[in-house]
Amino acid sequence: MEELRSTDILDSEIRNETKKKAEKIVDRAKETAGSLLSEVEAKVEEARQAALNASEKRLQTYEKNVNASLPLEKQRYQISYVHNSLVEAINLYLEKAGEEGRFEIIKELALRVKNIFSSETQLYARTIFLDKDKVKKLLEEIFGKGRVFVEEGSINLISDETVELLKFHEGIILQTEDRKIKCNLTLDEKIREILDSSKMELALALFDGRLPL
């Protein structure tokens, strides 16, 4: 009987000791789980904050680029608007001048280059939207008879040199027979020259002394 009692006591002590160890293990597991959970929450918050910061930086960069580009866009618009307005006014002037008036401009260009060519040089001319016989007569008056060969050309001869929005492209491409010297006697050439040298003065005159904002 004494031995059975001793066995029960020992068994009870073992159970109690095991229970205590199990409770300690559970407590440590809870502490570890809590610690891990806190770390996870901290990392999630850190990641969230990093994402917010990155988004904020991207937004700031975008706003900076947009704000920086606005003055440039405004300037491009102003330049385009002034150019378009000037060319529109020039179109009206050339339209009112009629064919004869526009031909007189071509004649002035031809007279300007008269001294470029020697008196013996043979010349080769191609017309753009002009009567071939009329051009031949003009060039013979300026350079002399028997020196100029004239044939009809097309707008393709100056397709890369036309003034944007200009409606009239009459002219003469004049060059030496060997093609070493070439002169563009065209309305596009004249209008480009005017715009390059006097755009500001013309714009101020067109807009009554004040450019559009």
C-alpha cells in the first residue's frame, strides 16, 4: 500500500511539473508570436509609409515637370499664334495684289540677282505656278536674249522650303547651266526673308503695338 501511495505521489508530481513546463512553453510561444506580430505590423507600416513617400515624390516630380513645361507651351503657342496671324495678313495682301502684283515681287527678286551671273553665262529656269512664256520674256529683259532656257516646274521643287500656311507659292528656280549657282526667286523666299528680318515690327503693327499674351 505504501508503495502504491508513493507511486501516485510521484505520478502527480510528474504531471504537475509537466503542466508547468507546458504552460511556460505556451507563454513563451505567445510572447514570440506577439513579438513576430509586432514586427510584421511594423514592417507593414514601414512598407506603407515607403509607398506613400514614393507616391508623393512621383507626384511632386510630375507637378514640377508640368509647371516647368507650362511656360514653354505658352511660349510655343504665342509664337505659333503670331506667325499664323502674320501669314494670314500676308495672304490677304498677296490676294489683293493679284497675279500681276505677285509677279512684280518675282521680278524684283530677279533684278536683285542680275549681277550674280556673268554676261556669258547660260541660265536654266523652271517656273512654279507662272506662265512659261511670261517668265521667259521677263528673264530675257533682265539677262538678255538667247541666254535663258525656261521650262515648267512644280511646287515639288520647293516643297521643303515653303512658308507654313502661305497660300501663294509662285516663283522661278534660276540656276546656271552647270547648276553651280542656284537662286530661288519665289514668294516663299521673299516672305521668309521678311519674317526673318521684320517679324517683331510686323507683329507689333498687326496687334497695335501689343503682342498677345
